[in-house]
Amino acid sequence: MDKELHESTDNKTIPMTSITSGSGQEVLNGVYYYTDQIVNISFIGFPGEGDWVLVDAGLPKAAAEIRSVVVDRFGRDSQPSAVILTHGHFDHVGGLLELVEEWDVPVYAHELELPYLTGEKSYPKPDSTVEGGFLAKISGIYPNEPINIGNAVQALPQDNSVPGLDDWKWIHTPGHSPGHVSFYRENDSLLLSGDAFITVRQDSFYNVLMQTVEVNGPPRYLTTDWQAAKESVEKLEALQPEIVVPGHGSVMKGEELKQGLKKLVQTFDQSAIPDYGRFVDDDKKH
């Protein structure tokens, strides 16, 4: 493998956690998610029944924790058929390089995310000036430099299929990042929303710590295109998902999810888009 593969140059442990950190939950039909401090990592596939796929790779230094979950769920020598990414922000690719070097499996992401995964381009710095709580104010310490996993990563197929997951499709849901995607399984209306929408107020220290469940827009301090983010939420709400595993927060299902998504769509300009911040459109209507 390419010798120049490297972690982001500002790769570091982030001092944030939640009461669900270190725990996992079986969701539905072979979907299991595990919370690494404040971010969810999904494992799709039935233990002992063929291939499985890893979705996202947690915060920096998460590789050992992910390996531990793999051993418990799939067995000591198991590895995924592929890793698929919702996007390339630091809290979704933290353990990726180490795992890819060990497993030598393909990684898939939207083509617009590839520059952030091959060392070519950095995301904008998180906006610590944005309207929001404590976790927004300290967001300047979060890593934004790209990792480089070289030719291990490739673009998701143009036909919206998901390698290794026949029943799933990927949906382009930009706004939080240019190539952000969500994953949807139509036969049981299960959605992995990534950070397109989440089920915790991510800028609030208390809500993140206690994992207070509510449908929210994407994390404010890293969302760079609010109009696209709004359209992405509208696209996902139109699916009428029955159950969601978000990038941050707890699983949500049924009427609570549908009503929460409906309210988010109706109030997005007021409830999701911050009143001020570096990435807020100047002509946002108040």
C-alpha cells in the first residue's frame, strides 16, 4: 500500500463523551450501531452469516474500539467486505487509516468527498463563532485536516447502489459536507442519516452528554451550505423512514421520528440554521 498514507496532521483525541459511549444496540435486521464517545458507527450484517459492512469509523484513535466490537460481534479474524462513509469529517474517519492498513478492504465515499480522504484538500475550519452552545464554542479545537488513504478509497457507484449491501441505496445529502450521503433500505424503511439530520442537539454540551433525544438539523459548527442542508432534510423526510440511526444521537423510530422530521422541515430556517456564523448566508431571513 502507498507509503505516503497518513493520518490528518491535527489528529488528536477530543475531550467529549456521552452516557451512551461504549455501548451498542441491535436495531433491525442485521443493523447494529455502537457509540464512540459522541458518534455512531454502524455494522451491517448478521453474525456468522456471510459478509458484513462497516459504516463510518469514529473519532480519532477509534480503531482499537472498533476492532473490539468486531471481535464480539463477528469473531476474532473477521473483517468487513467494505467500509462505506457518510462523509469524511474527523469524527467519522478517526479509526479509518489504521483499519484500512490492517484489513486492506475497499472504502467507498461520494466522489465529492474523495479530496478530503486522499490528502488533497482540507475541510473549512469549524466555526466557533456560530450561534450555539459550548460544543460549538470549542469547535476550533476539532481536527479539519484531511487523512490520506490513497487508492484504498473509491467513489460510490453512480447508480446509487451500495457495494456489499444489495438491499441498500445511497442518497446524496449535501450541506454538512459537499459529498455527504445517507443510506436507505427500502424493504424496512431504515435510514442511516449520517449528519444530514441527527437526534441530539450537537452543539449543546448537556444534551450531548445526556443524549437528549430530539430531531435536529446537522451540527452547526461544521455545516457549510445551509440551503443544501435544508434540501437534504426535505429529501429524507419525503422517504417517511420508519427508523433512523443518526451520526449523532440515539436511534429513533415510528411516529416520534416522522413528526420530528416533519417539524424540522417546517421550521428548518428558524430551528436549524443559526442566526449568525461564518457559514450562514448573509441574506438569511429571520
